[in-house]
Amino acid sequence: MSQQSRLSLTGVVKSYGAVKAIRHADFEVQAGQIHALVGENGAGKSTLIKIISGATMPDAGSVTYDGEAVTIASTNDAIALGIATVYQEPQLFSELTVAENVFMGREMVTRGRVDWAAQNEKVVNLLEALGLPAKLSTAIVGNLSVATQQQVSIAKALAGKCGVLILDEPSAILTDAEIDVLFEIIRRLADDGVAIIYISHRLDEVVKIADQVTVMRDGSTIGTHPIQDMSVR
């Protein structure tokens, strides 16, 4: 596994009025690493993810991406860097095809027209890289299972430049068999060098999928550990 730091946050602080959502957070994920972020509700996980994904800005602290200091002031900034987020509930248009969803807002245009053939070909390649059937590209999203819609959301995240993939409680709406498929996809992406941030409250899952675990409590990161330290009972 590469030891290159893909994304690093140091001394992050965030308040909403008198409420200190993050008192102090340090977090680092490496290229090709699956790094879990765990903690009770209210620990600060969601706020930290909002900062990384550009949904909100920290009051203090520094962020580096591939060793360079960066400012993530918006979701567009995060996407431009290569940070993509897949939420628990798939955020897709149910009446459109998979290919249309993947390229929504970033259509491939040739001579002023959307190049549907090129888009479908790109989506087929993306799906096959995730171990999914090529025929899925022309399927209507509303006809797909929730698990498959989530896989489409991951494909959509990967359609652009993706160096960091945030998965926010991705297993909450999946069956055990569907979780196994999700984990296969995650491992494949990590093998390709994508840095994965995996947020979950289910420690049994974290032990199965993560390389490193960072624990948050009361708005602070209180420790980062190799998964082996957690899996020893």
C-alpha cells in the first residue's frame, strides 16, 4: 500500500454559534487506504465530513491534499480536487438512466450535442471496473434496487477525478449480501489507489473493511489506530 498522504487535516475547529461541533480534529488518509471514522452521534463526524466535502468551512485548522496546502470553500472546490461523497440515501434521478445520472451536469458534448454513445461507453467501463454488468448503463434508476442505486452513486463519484471517496454510513440500508458486494467494490477502489473514508457506527463492519480507524468523541479526534488493534478481542 502507498504511504503517500492523500488528505490531511490538522487542528480543525468548527463552531455553530455557542455550539462547538469540532473542538479539535486531526485526520489523515493515505492513497490506497480504507480509513474508518467512528464515534457516537454528536461526536463530530458529520461536521468533519462536511468540511472535507466543502459543505462548510472550518473556523481554524489546515488542510493539505497530496502534500499541498488547499482551501476547500465549496463542494465545487472539493470535487475539483478529487474529493467525492456518497451518502446513505442515493441522490439520483429515478426517471433517468444510469448513464444519464452519472453524467448529469457534466455531459460529454461533441459539436454542441450530447454524445450519448461516448457517455454510455464511459459508463460501461466504469461499471465493469466496479465489477458490475455493462447492461446497467441503460437501465432506468427507479427500477433498480437501493443497493444497485448506491453502486451507481459510486460510479457517478468516480466519473470525475476521484482521489478521495467518502462513504457516509453506506451499509445502513443494505442487506448482509449487499454489504459484501459493497466491500468488494471498496477494496477494488483502494487497490487502484483511491483513498477511502468510511463512516460507520457498526464496529463489526469496520473491523472487516478498514485499514485504519480514527475515533471521535465530544468534537475531538481522540486516537487513530491500525485495525489490528481493534480486531484483537
